[in-house]
Amino acid sequence: MPSEGSGAVIGIGYVRIPAPELEPLAEFYKKTFSLVEIGRIFEHAILFNVGATRAEAAANKRARVILDNRMTPNDQNLRVFMAKGVTDVLLRAKENGATIVAEPYLIPGLNFIVGTFLDPAGNVIEVMEDGSDREISSWWRRRGRK
């Protein structure tokens, strides 16, 4: 295992998501994930992170999200967002134009809840959290099912 400074991987820098129409997709991600814009790369990309303010989001050391209009959507690439409340994120995504692909389900033995949607550009997005069966029941109640 390489030590730090000699080729060690120390984290993930960013997730780049195809955005054929940059501004509308940026609004989708702001509304769905409460991402905060922290910068732009010329005319082709917008950088986001999580934080209460732009300064807090820019200082956040976690992986950034970059929407890039030079890329084309590809359902073979999966982006995974960790969340607290998969149900709420999927419902917000749907309200903002996403298509639900997989309603929240529990991964047996791992206690993870996962839900999947296609964003308005056709990208496959998975939302995951540590959870319980209670969260899945909540999803069905909100959808008017038992």
C-alpha cells in the first residue's frame, strides 16, 4: 500500500454528470439535492457541493458534483448520492422532472435503502442511505399505497 504522497489515493475529487442543457439541469440538481453552485469552468461546466452557503459549500472537502455539457448521457454510468431520507429525495426528483426507475427498496443483509431515477437529461442516479423497513413503508404511504 503506497504511503501518502507516493501515489496513495486520498479520496474522490468529483463526480462529473453529463448535462446537454446545462442551466435547466443545474436547476434540477439545486432543487432535488439542495446543491450549491461554487464555480464554473468556462461555458461548459458548473461545480456544486453541499453547504448552507456558497462559502461553506466551497470549503466542503467532500466530493464535488460537476455538470458538464461536453458529455452525453449514458445509462451505463451510475452516479450514487448518499442521503438521509431516500424517499424525500426521490419525491423531490420526481417533482422536478425525474422519472423514477426503482422505488426505494432495502438491500437484504446490508440495511441500505436504495432508490433510482433518471434525471431530466437521462442520467441514471441512485440515492442510498443506511436505513430500515420503516423508510420504505413511508414511501408507500406518501404514494397513497398501503
